[in-house]
Amino acid sequence: MTFTITLDSLLKTILLVVAIVAVIILIVLMIKIIKALKSVPDTLDHVHGIIDNVETISDAGRNVVTSASAAIAGIKQATDENRGPVRAATSFVNAVTGLVTLVKSNNSKKK
């Protein structure tokens, strides 16, 4: 028995084998893609939960900054309104401190 292989039949056989391998690879890839796509809704739900948490945290941070800003504005307003009395109190404290220092230095010289 003799078999004759022509170049034409050899190329057709090679192309047929390559086509079968390509179809198998495509089927495997499609199965993996389908499995990956099944987990997308769960992942998106998880991401949505994270985004909600970030929004809550940023709102809390915004409230803290707003409260701190209001407090600082109140302090500034109080110091602006009481600039004269604050200066007077500072001068009084400085004078008392100077007087105490003077009295101490005189008492130490007498001894």
C-alpha cells in the first residue's frame, strides 16, 4: 500500500488542525470571560459600598472643617472687638509683673 501526500493536502491538513486548536482556545477563553463577568455585579456592589463610605467620611470631614472655621471666625471677631481691653489687660499684667520683680529685688537687697 502506498500513500501519496501532496503539498495541497498537507497544507489543508495543517490549516484544519490550526483551526481546531484556535476554536478550542476561543472556547476556553469564552468560558473564562463568562466566569469573570459573573463576578462583576458583586464587585460593583462592593465598589458602591466603598463609595458610600467615602462620601460619608468626606461629609463628616466637611462638617468638622466648617465647625472649626466658624469657631476660628468667632475667636477672631472676639479678639477684634476686645482689642482695647485685651491690650489694657496685657499692660496691667506686665505692670504687675514689673512691680513684683521690683519688690522681690528690693527684698533681696535688704537681706
